[in-house]
Amino acid sequence: GENVEQHPSTLSVQEGDSAVIKCTYSDSASNYFPWYKQELGKRPQLIIDIRSNVGEKKDQRIAVTLNKTAKHFSLHITETQPEDSAVYFCAASSGYSTLTFGKGTMLLVSP
Amino acid sequence: SAVISQKPSRDICQRGTSLTIQCQVDSQVTMMFWYRQQPGQSLTLIATANQGSEATYESGFVIDKFPISRPNLTFSTLTVSNMSPEDSSIYLCSVGGTGGYAEAFFGQGTRLTVV
């Protein structure tokens, strides 16, 4: 089955800096890669996703890149703000199959 | 995306008892799932709730411990049976999107503490 590795497990940045979270996956058939943000005590929220037919997708301050050859994808957050502090999960799936999640990255943005 | 209502939001239960968690969606959805999130951990899929047939369980999860119902396309329940302190966790239902991919949108979760 699919295996998703996520790094780093914790990431501390200063407000205004950029943050990058990286994930690798094992199943070459995977074609859908979402990212979730989970604030303390709240549900995971889908913040951005990418399909295998594109290499990059942007939505304001967040972007995701995908390298299918190397089987890795990354989340980029620019101009970080304290409200970006949360746990971020990457995930992968193929077609209609279920999602496999990474272990999560706790992002702390200091004012 | 669909509006997902999950209840109860939290409960404290005695060991050996059972708790049923409900998940209601405001529109018909094909795919519904149940996840467990242990404290400080990632999300682990328990099972896929299939409408009109038995749920599909992931490795390590069995129907006797986590019976699931899916009577229609908007509702599902997960029961945590014969609970022990190790079952203390957050249980989340999720529904798939309509984009043809395995999108997942989550309910607010049920925080279960077993004493």
C-alpha cells in the first residue's frame, strides 16, 4: 500500500518568513495530493490540492509543487503570519482510493 | 463542499461500555469514511462506510469492535464497542468530494475519553 513520509515534524519560523514542508510517497499510481491544516482542537481543513497532471498550483500565499519522477511534493507558505500556526498534513491517493496521510508538521510562526 | 455534522462532540465513557457516533451530511454523498486521530498523531482510516452493504475495514480494525452503519447517502454511525482507555481518541467522519478524486472533508470530530 501507499506510504507517505512528511518532514520536518516541527518547523519554527519568524513572521514574514517562508515555510516549506516536504512529503514523499511510494505508490507511483498516486495521482492526487491534498494538504490539510489542523488548528488546535479543530477539524482538518483542506487548504490546497494538486493533481498529477500539473507540477505547481498556487493560491495566494500558499503553493504546492509536485515532482512525479522523484515522487515528492511540497507545501510552500510565503509571508507567514501567526495565524498560519497549526499542524499541516500531506496525503496521497490514487483515483477513488482512500487517502494515506503523512504524520504531520507542527508549524509555529512567531511574531 | 458539504456541511458535515458529527455528534457527540465529546464524551467521557466507562470502560466496557459502547458509544455510537453519528455523522449527518446536508447532501447525498457516495463516499463516507471514519478516521481515528490519537493525541498528537496523524489520521488513521478505520473504514469506508458503504451505503447498502457492509463497511470496508482497514488492517487492524474489525467490525466487532467498530460496527458501522450507512442506511442512506447522508448518514452514518460508528460504534466504539467494549471500550478501553486505549480507545481514547478523536474520531472523525469524512465525506468524499465530487471531483472524481479522493477529496476528504471532515466533520468536527468526537473527542472520546475512556476512564
